[in-house]
Amino acid sequence: MAAEAQPGAAPLEIDDDAVRNERAVTGRIFLTWTQQTRRTLLERKRQPRSFATTSLAPSVLDYKFVHGRRFHAYKEGAYVMPNDDDEQDRLDLAHLMNVKAIGNKLYLAPLDAARVQRILDLGTGTGIWAIEMGEEFPGAEVLGNDLIMLTSISSSRVPPNVKFEVDDVEAEWTHSEKFDFVFCRYMSAGIWKWPEFVKRVFGGVAPGGWAEFQDYDMRYFSEDGSLTEKHHTKKWIDTLLGAAAKVGREPIPGVKLREWAEEAGFENVTEKVFRMPIGPWAKNPDLKQVGHINLVQVLQGLEAFSLRLFCDVEGWDEAEVTVLLANVRKELQSGAFHAQIKLHVVYGQKPGTAA
């Protein structure tokens, strides 16, 4: 079961045996986690699907290489993460982690399946959420939207009711029809003006329709005090979040999602908060699995998260970043602390009667 973080909830129980084993055979355990997680993900991707095509302007497929990673050139600087194959793999892992964290569900809003005809996925990434929603709602049109078109989408087999488009979600929307469900997930450090963005989402929802936002409070913390200011990991995450804030990208939008949704005009706003361990230290078996995946995707994404913000914003040398990340990787793999983050899920309904 998903572990919702209720106010005043008891600290997560720690599996001491798992922690001891993790420290003893770190390399073998990490390899096992990676293999198991990737196997699960690949099985999900191998399901037979029909093809859909997307026509892209040449400028959308322009790339540039920075700090050894591939970045998009379309609206350069609007997105600080790379878009290469390694990052696409990590995003798919993050999708699997988020689905498991909220109870093996794609969304939590109380949708009336019979009334859902149009679904919009903002910041679709690799398109995996849109594809799975297309399978769950075969009678609905599902549109995946992103500023960058990750190359896996155009070659992936997708249901015939799923399409993708390249657009800036913070620009004026050009859709002629409104949507019964608008979904937005994992946009930390990806949006310039969140309140205006949420209002734009509100405007794109049909009367009686729903919008759902899933995003993080990325501040690492430990309930038992095991993560301290002395750890390289604490220095890394604090510097990372500070750099994102310096360039105007909200790094911890999760804590403000409810406020923004209510200010935009949504009714029946509901917020659920889920704890997400980093590593397999939790005693709860579901959280242990979430922790497995979380650790794998963090380790895989360290350079993607860090290099551009540390070097281009904070002024670090690439060699300095490499040394810090090596120490962070060592700490994370050793089980030196019991860190976690929080995932905030907020959904609300647009006033009015559904058509």
C-alpha cells in the first residue's frame, strides 16, 4: 500500500538487516536493483502497441552537447536537463517509482471514465504516462505535450488514440477544445512562473473536468537524524536546489501546489503527500521497493541533475563537480543515512457541469 504522509505520522520503520547487508555488499546489491528495475520497465515497454507518428520541425531535433551530455537547442536554456538516452531511461524509472509511490496508480483524481474524452499530459517526457493512459482510456484522445521531443517517442509503439506535440507549456495555449483531464508531473526546476502556469491549466480544463499535479519537495531529510550537514549528499542537494532557484526555476513546487490550485479557481482541491525513501532501508515492503527505484534513478541522474547548474550557475569546475558526485554516489550506495523526499499530489475540479 502507498504510504501517505499524514500530519503527525510516526517515522518510517527502518529495516536494520537491509541496511547492514547494503553496506556489506553494496556493489552486488546495487547491480541487482538495477537489473530488477530495468527488467520490470522493459516488460512494460514490450507490450504490443500500434504506431502513431508525429511531424516535427527540424529545429525541434537540433541538439547541442554540454559537459558531455546532449541537450535540446530548441528554446535553449528553458530546460536544464539533458535529453539523451541515459536521461530517457532515468525518466522511465522515475515514472515507475511515482506510480508505485501512490499505490500503483497513474493518477488519483476521481475521474468519471464515461465522461473523459480528452486528456492532456503536460511535460510528457518519454511519453510513457500518456501511452499507459491511452491504454486505460481507449475511447479518449490523449495528447502528450513537451518543450522537447525525446527521441524515443517518435519510434515507440503507442495506441492509436495517443498523439504528441512539441510546445512550451508556459506559452499561450492554442488548443481549440478544452480537456476533461489535465495532468502535470515532475516539473521541478522546469517552470518559470508557477501561479500563471496553473491558471493556464485551469483555463484549459473543461467545466466539471479535473487537473492533477504531482511534484516534489526535493529537500532531503532523515527522520532519525542520520543525514547531517557533514554529508556530501546534503551539500550536493542544497547546492543543487539553490542553483535552480537562482535561475528562476522553483525547485520544490510540491509544497505550494495546493495554494496555486486554489488561487487559480479549482474547487474540491485535495492534497495527498507521500514519503519516498532514497534506498531500500524502509521496513515497509512497498516503500522498500520505491526506495530501490529511487536510489537507482538518483544515481543514474547525478550528472544530469548537477553539471549544468553547478558549472554554469554556481561557477564550479567540472572536475570539482565530478569529485563531489563521486562522494555522493559512495554515500548513497553505502546506506550511510536514511534519507527521503516527499511527493505532493494535488488535484482539483473546474466549476461547472461536464458536457
